[in-house]
Amino acid sequence: MIKDLSIAFAAFMTLIPAGQSETIRIPMKACRLTRPARIDIKIDKKGNPSINQKPDFQLVWKGSVTVDRESFDIYLPRAGSYSLKNTAKDDGDLYNTSTLISIDSNHDGRLTEDEGWFANLPIRIGDKMFEAVQIAPNGNSVELKPSAKPLSGIVVGRKIPPFAYKSRDGKSVTQDTYKGKAVLLDVWSVT
Amino acid sequence: MSVDGALGFESDYVKNREKQIRQQGAWTWPNVYDPQGFAGVMRRLNVSGYGLVLIAPDGKVLGKGIRMDSVEPMLDRLFTAAK
């Protein structure tokens, strides 16, 4: 009976509506899935980049969280340890060492390389933001709490989050600048 | 539009490189800068520097991490649906 109560409690905890300040504890179960790894770039001594597609990596823990009455599957990769901290100087995806949490945003049962969120950064689930509070050392639970940070993160199937940038000639570009027009957004670097 | 993740966007090197490329006539869209470079782009947009993002006229994201060879079919579908 105690086991049944703890399972029921765990299931209840995942149904707490987002927007409340309570931490959401998500029990994770063992699973086997793969997802594409992000691209790895190495720079040689002459400054020449080489771009490598790393092999798919395994997702071994799966849980579920409900946000705004919509259920999302979340996954953890196979790892020797899990971390909420990024020890690199840069939060960019090439260097970030915190755990990459995968969220099946479009509920298609597949994880694509754009459905990952670093544990040290705000995590978008649906149209709400969360912060990772804890990942159990063995991966069998994840704790999130609603974040007060503004909506961020581009998610396929969802509206683009608010953003504001400036061009070199001082023009402001926001998510409303091209309202009514299709936009192709390219993130790159001149350097 | 493009979002340049280069740090130090006020540097002369970056200014000159953009100017050179625009003078070649191949760059006609706005290029904006994230003051925190790719790290800032990751925080604000959760987008890596590879692949494109396609946004529909209503602001809905249709694709992310789109490779160049997949762009045209997606645009065809978008504009066909709009007719």
C-alpha cells in the first residue's frame, strides 16, 4: 500500500499546474531512445574549423510533466553524472557542460536536435518557462520549478518568443517587425 | 533576417566584414547582433548556429535547424498553403 501511495503521490506531483511556485518533481523511468547530437566544431591551430556531426546519443530516462493541461515527455541522456551547472565560460551549445534535457515539444515521439534544453538555462515547456532545480544522481527524477523569466526559446509549433535586437545601423528588430510575413531566421557569425 | 552571434560586434573587423559582404550585393536582409554572442542567442532563442528557423506570418515556428536543402520545399508548402 505504501508503494501504491508513493506512486499515486508522484503521479499527482506531475499534475500540479504550472504557474505555482512549488517545485515539480518528475519521476523518471528507464527507457531507450536516441536523438541526434548537436554539431561538434573543432578549430585547428590555424583557426580552420571542422564541423562534425556526432553520433546519436542515447536517452535513458523518461518522465512526463503537464503544463497548461498538455502533457510533455521529458528525457535525460545516458551520462556518468548529471549537472545543473555549466563549467564552461560560454553558454553556447558547443561548450555548455550542463545536462541537456530533451523535451518532446510536438508530441511526435521523436526527439530532434532542436528539442534539447541545457539544465543551467531556462527551459521552455509549452508556453511556460521553468528552471531545473535538481536531477537525481542516478537520473530517476528531475525537479523543475516555474521560472519568472520571460518566455524564451524557439519551439516548433509554438509562437516565436518576444525578442528585441538592433542592427548595425541602429534599427530595432522585434518579433513584431515582420508581423504578417514569413521570416527565415539565420543564426550565424561573421567571425 | 540573420542574428550574428559574434562577440565584440562593434569591432572594426566585424564592421568591415559586414560592409564588404553587403557591397558584394548578396546581403539584402537585416542583420542584428546579440550582445552576448552565441551564448546570448542560446539563452534567448535556444538556437544553435546551424540550420535555419522558418517562422510563419502568424508568428508560429514552422521549422528549426532546417538544412539548406530542406528550405525550398518548406517555403513551397508555406506559400502554397497561403494561396
